[in-house]
Amino acid sequence: FPPVTVFYDGTDYWLADGFHRVKAAYAAGRDTIACEVHQGTVNDAQWHSFSANRTNGLRRTNQDKQRAVKAALTHAKSCGLSDQEIARHVGVDAKTVGNWREKLTLEIPESATRKGRDGRTINVARIGKRPPSARPVPAEPPPTAAAAGPDPSSPVPPPAGRTTRQQRIDRLTRLRISFLESTKRLAHLVGWLGETHGDFDQAELLLSNASSAVAAVIAEIESKALAADPLNASRLDIEEN
């Protein structure tokens, strides 16, 4: 078998390609395996893994490809890359990447620019928007008397120190994205702890504790949702006991 691919950050080695070969080596009782070492971080190893088995090795299923596309789109290294560039790296069609980009809008790191396959960088922030010169210029409001009071139809700004509902929604969205990133990193590190480092008991214990904590939070929210409105069971896919 060819050597496995790892990235070395100066302290740790991060497996990027060859997970099945490492498992087979452990099963055979071997404690060493040939490696192709690259300088890089865990992020570099993750990004490289999305292209693993693209042209050789164990044939990928459609689910494998979908997981690779979703992981690539939400990875920091995809920020600024076009659908074509990501598709070429993962080994799928650009339309597949575009479809998943629409579904994962809230989870994808935002960038005002994207780099295409030809190396050009374009600004995508204004795609689909009219240039400033094409926008209608609002008419100036008629002059009002100095003694006139405030317009009762104008929106009232929130009191100082208070946040609006939209600000709370935006903050919650950022926290959700941060939580998703944390769970993905936890899954990656637990995989390394068990599959690469060989500490399966510790890996299973840590993952079990984390899963139990998340399950407790889910149960609490589901209970509140059902108490607020029983129809939430079908809307939120809650299984009633």
C-alpha cells in the first residue's frame, strides 16, 4: 500500500489520507506505518482529506461526496474560492457545490471575493445588485417648520443599551455557527484520539459525555416546545413519548 498522508505542525501529526490503512495496520498488530509528511496544521490536513480517494483508493459513495462537499464549504480554506475551485478539489460537479452552497448559506464563512480556476479574484458582494448610478434617488422631503414636532409615522429607535430583536437573532445565528464548528472539531479530534493515537476508551468516554450533555439540552428544549404548542412535535420532528 502507498504511504498515508499526514501534516506536521511542529508538535502533532495530523492524518489526512489513509484512515483505512491505519485501521488495517492496528488490526494487524503493527505500531508503525509509512507516512508522507507535509508541513501544515490540522486545518491543512482537514482540507486535504476532502480530496482523499478522489481518483484512487476506496471508491466514494454519493454520501461520501456530499459529506466532503459540505465539509469543504464550511471550512475556512474555502472562503473566497469559487464553486469550480471547490468542485475541482473535492472531485465533484460544480453544480453540486452550488446547490449545497445555497443550502448551507448560514454556515459558510463569508467573503466578498472569490478566486476562480483561472486565478482571477472577483468581488461577488455586488452580484445581482444594481450599481449606485442605477438606483433611484429619493426626493428631498419638503421643508418643515422649526416648531414642528417629530413625525409620528417615523420609526422610534430602541432605547440606549437595549438590543433589537434582529440583533438578538443575528447573535444567535453566530452562536449556532460557532457551535457547529466546535462539534465538527470535537468529532475530528476524538477520531484522532481513538483511531490514530489508539486511546479508544478515552475517546468513547469523551464523546459519550459530550453526547449526553447535548441530549439533555435537546430534551429541555423539546419539552418547552411541546408545552408551548403540541403542533411543534411535527414541525420540529419531535418524537413524543
